[in-house]
Amino acid sequence: MTGTSQRQLGEHDSPIEDELEDAFSRMVDEGTQRLHRPWRVVLVTGFFGGTEVAMGVLAYLSVYEATGNPLLSGVAFSIGFLALLLGRSELFTEGFLVPVTTVAAKRASVAQLLKLWSGTLGANLVGGWLLMWLIVTGFPKLHAQMVESASHYVLAPLSPETFSLAVLGGMAITLMTRMQHGTDSMPAKIAAAVAGAFLLAGLQMFHSILDSLLIFGAIQTGDAPYGYLDWLGWFAYTVIGNMLGGLLLVTLLRLLRSKDRLEEERRAADAT
């Protein structure tokens, strides 16, 4: 550790506490870099994030069409998360734990956080829409599966069940982020990506970006009994549920767990 993350090891320190210290420092350092990016970089990395998730959707649909098994299809979708991990792209729902921790540590501003969220969300949807158009054009045999799979989400009315699936979806993706930042091991990061994909896609939780791309593809086929207004109604409550799950059930608890380190960072920021 460097800078304010250095401290004297006391008699009550433990390897687990040291690992948590390291993970916290990694998150703040990474978040500082991400939140200080100019608009151009935010939009480009967000665009790539959308295209890479779309490739995961293609893998999901291909396996689902061949097997009819959503659990196997969820594992196939992990291609999208692996591309995000290795390509260092940006996904809107991965912008909860690390950026919020950075803002709480006073290493970036709320305005920078809002820029990251808005730019990434918009670019994810644009990039994903474009790739889904190519997938729809290139894989006509998947049209029926697209429409059927997307119907599970876009036709679901707001209810305790559907909102809970959105909250769980936000929690699952943020938990994946937390696991990946808790280790330096690339095999462990890859395992976390596969686990996150299994939970989100395999168990058909509601995810504002992943499922939006699936819905876009279904609409682009021309065979779907729904349109973009139906998507917008579904998207509105899903993105709120995702944010609640990611921010309250994972990020807030992580901040409370690292309260002492957070206060150190805030004091250091105030002193500069």
C-alpha cells in the first residue's frame, strides 16, 4: 500500500484485515482513475461495454435455442462479463461499488459520479443496440428465441416479484464487482465473472442493461408484440431496483465495514 493507505501493523491486525485494506485501496485508486476520465473516454468505454454484453447475449441465445436450459445459457453469457473484465470496459451497473466508494473517500465529486453513470448508461444502450441489430441480421434462426426470452422481462408488470428480481439483479452484479476487487488473482476474477453471469442470466434476474439488449433484439426482429415504449416502462423500475440492490445491499455495507479507512482517506483529502 502507498500514501494514506500505509499504516503501522498493530497486535490486533490479521491477514483478513490486511486483505480488506488492500482491496479498499485498490478500489479507491481505480475509482479515482475512472471518475477523472474525460467525456470522450467515458463514452467510448461505455460503448464497448454495451457491445461486449451484446456478445454475451448472443452466446446466451445460442445455447438457450440449442438446449432450452437457462442455467447453461447463463454460463454461456459469462463471455460478456469476461470481455468486460479483460477489456476493461465500463458497464453501468458495475459503477456502484468502486465509484461510490471513491466519492465517499473524497477522491472525486458527485458531479463526476453522475457523469460516469449517465455517460456509461447511454453508451451501453447505444453500443448494445447496434450490436443487437447486427446479431438480428446475422442470425435469423435466433429470432424466435429472442422474442420468447425478451417477453419474460418486457411483459412483466411492476409487482413485488419483478421489483425484487431487479433489486437482486443489482445486488448480484455489485457482488461480482466486490469479489473481483477482493483479489489480485486473475483466475479468481474470472470465476467471479462466471458466477455473476450464472446468477443474473441463468436465474433470469432483471438487469437494466443485459435484458434491455435482449429486448432491443426482439423488437428489431419485427416479430415482437411490444415496442420501445413497453421497454421504457420496464426499464424505469428495473434500473431503480438495480441501483437499490447495488447501492444499499452491497456498497453501503462495504462502506460501513471500511469506516475507519474511509475516514482516513477523507481526512487526507481535507488536508490537501
